[in-house]
Amino acid sequence: MEAQRRLKSSAVLVTRLGGLGGPTAFALAAAGVGKLVIAHGGVLTPSNLNRQILMRGDSVGQPRAPQAEETLRRFAPDLEIVTYARDVSDDCVGEWVSQVDVACATTPDFREHYVLNRECVRQGKPLVHGGMNGMEGQLTTMVPGRTPCVECLVPEPPDWWDPAGFGVIGAVPGCLGNLMALEAIKVITGFGEPLAGVMLTMDLEAGTFGRYSLTRRADCPVCGC
Ligand SMILES: [Zn+2]
């Protein structure tokens, strides 16, 4: 009961509501989180529908964030939701992070990961970091002052990253998004062991998972000491 009360009085930021963020937000709403701050720019396209479970096929061409909010409100009427119909950037990230206890970075855009990472380190807020490509995914929970941050691990966007996007089967980010929600739940409630300082990797084509220990980079420009 105490853990459930902690969830009810907590707030979580989910930036982007696509293949990762939709399942993350949905699982957090189902678990009983009190407040979600959700953000996603742009309008729904037919190609989004293989993974964006908060959207509907009869709403193609409509803005995505309000559709996600409506789905979550109908599912969990007591949930407080603050919605931003835009993606995270330097001019809004401070206000968004200040409203929550934990942030979930569910964006495919490395630039947004860096913006969110810097602000979470600055405000001392835990950041659940998920990433995927094709049939592979990785997950870690970053705790400022204790674990590596995003820039410790990936100082700059890798060569293979294409801002235009990549192919995906929706069940892959669906799996990872639910694991991200579980990490936020563990951080908020103190239940279980979050993946702090540990990277969980999954190759869903081969059906294998791995765990790797992570270390901070002393010369990291964001969290280096
Ligand atoms: Zn760092």
C-alpha cells in the first residue's frame, strides 16, 4: 500500500509518445502514477500505426499528443495529465523536468536525449533511458551523481544514426516501453532493483538479453567530477 501511495503522489515525464513512449505512458497510467507530463509534436501518419498504441486509425492527420491524452484519460480518469504538443528542446526542458520525479526519454532523436540528459543532471532527477533500432533495444536508469549519464556513454550521435528514422516492428518498442515504465516504478517506490549503472540489452531477433556494468566518464562535460 505504501508503494502504491508513492506512485499516486508521483509525476513522470514521457517525452515522445511513439512506439516506446506510448506503452511507457500506458503502463505508468495502469500502475497508478498520479501525474503524467507527456509531449509529442507532429501529426499522426498511417505508418505510425504499427506501434503508436495511444493513437487511432480514424485520426490520421490529427495532432498526436491530444489523441494520446484522450486515450489515457478514458483509460485512467483520475490520472492528472499535462500535455505538450511539441518535442522537447532547450527552451522548455527546464519547466517540464521540474514538474516530475522521474523522466523517461522515449525519443528516437539523439539531440533530444542530450537536452533531457543535461537538464536531469542539472536538476538531480533520475532519467530512464531507452533506445532501440530494428530488433534490438537497450535500457538503463541514470541517477545523477551515482551512475553514468547519456553523454558518458554516447558523447555524440553515432555514424549510423539517421534522423529520418528506421524500420521497426511495434512489438519491439512495446516490450522496451513496458520495461521503461517498470524502471520508473522501481525508482519511485523503492521496490526491486533499478538498472542503475547497468545496461540491459535485448536482441529480439535472436531472443537474447544481456547485462553490462557501466562506469562514469571522469571528463564527461555534463556530469564529470
Ligand atoms: Zn556524464
